[in-house]
Amino acid sequence: MKETITSAKNMRIMYLQSLLQKKYRDREGKFLVEGLRFVQEALQSGADIEELILAAGVLEKNPSFQSIIPDKIPITIIADQLFKKITDTETPQGIAALVRKKEFRAEDLFVVANPFLLIIDKVQDPGNLGTIIRTADAAGVTGVALVKGTADLYNPKTLRATMGSVFHVPIINFDSIEEACHLAKKHGLKLIVTDISKDSSSYLAVDYSEPVALVVGNEARGASSFAIENSDYRVAIKMPGKAESLNVSVAAGIILFEAARQRACGQA
């Protein structure tokens, strides 16, 4: 029987609590995922899990979960009340995993025969970012580029919104939109940028069946001027109603699934 940690001043608790802050996640190269479904996804996806953190008695309440835990993963048992100190959820489920970040190279975005890249250009809301990544995964995107100024991928709110898709798709940080766009062009991808200007084409009028990189921009300012000026196509979604714009995650989802439809058919 493992000893249960009960003190908030325990060094292990203090370490796990520090990972709620980006600077410590960056320094350690690790992050926490919380909740039964999310931890199961991490296990099933082969994520590099360093440790499982469980509330006392949680395995007895979830016997099927115990059967999928590899013997090699250490388990730390902590008192129920300590979970609120290591996660930012109001009612934690008592199951968390400490995961090492997976490092990708830029070239990993282009190893498939027909790349479908999503470039996220300074989307700042963690929930929007996570939802876009989840939608991109569902639409078959083969890689995601995050431009500096975008919300932190490992922010707990971002992670929850991905619903596990963070483990399915190569995701790489870029220092600038210029770097991301130049690399996409270098590998022969058409650059398609969302832009609500009057002279933008309908998103339905573009061929996404060949190698493409779709750029979605900041909630308030849209895509960077560099991306717009160097695009092969600028696209917008026609809105017959009175709303001035769509939420960036909704707009991204509409275009991503049009691209997915075309790529499944092999033609526009």
C-alpha cells in the first residue's frame, strides 16, 4: 500500500503545483493533464507519462482504469483536498498525469505525401486555441504551427479544450509568422489566409486537395499583414446574417472541414 501525501507543503505537491505556471512548464518540459478521460487518452496515445497522481481511493472507484495503467508508470497517491492545489478545475476527478512534452522538428510537418498544415497566428484565448486544435485533428490536419504570441499550448484551459488532440498531431512553435510561411512555401504548400476584406474569395472557391497551409489569425486583428501579403489565396466566409464576424474557432472549423471534404474527394 502506497503512503498517501497529505501535506500541502510536501515537496512533491509544491513541484506539481508549480506546473500551473508557464515558466515552470517551459523550464521542466512537462505538463499536467487532469481527468479520467484525458489521462486515458494520454495512456492510449503513448504519451510520455512520467507519473500518475491519484486521489486516495480513486482506483477503487474506477477499477477499469487500473487495468490500463502500465506497470512501469509510478503512481503517487495524494489526499483528496490536495487536488485543487495541483489543478485549476473546480471539481477535480482525482486523476492526473505528469507528461513530458514531445519535441518535434519543423521538418516533421512535411513528412506526409500531401501535407495539410494549419498555421495559428497569435490566437490568444486558450479555449479558442484548444478548440481549433481539436477541430484540426478531427479534420485530418497533418501538422500545426503556433506563431509566437499565440496562447500557450500547455495552459490547462487549452489542454482541456483539445480533448486529447494534443497527443495526436505534430504541433510546433515558430518565432514568427514569416518563419512559418517561408517554410510552408519552401515545401511547396499553397498559403491560404483567412481575411475578411471585401476582395477576399469565398472559402468555397479554393482548391484544398493539394498541399496547403491554412492561416487563421488573431481574434481581434485577424492574420498578420505578412501572411496576407504573401498568400496565394485570401478567403472569407459569407455571412448572410447581421453578425459582423465569427468566433475564430468556428471560422477555422468551417474552412477546415471544407478542406477535409475536398481532400477526401480528391478534388474541389
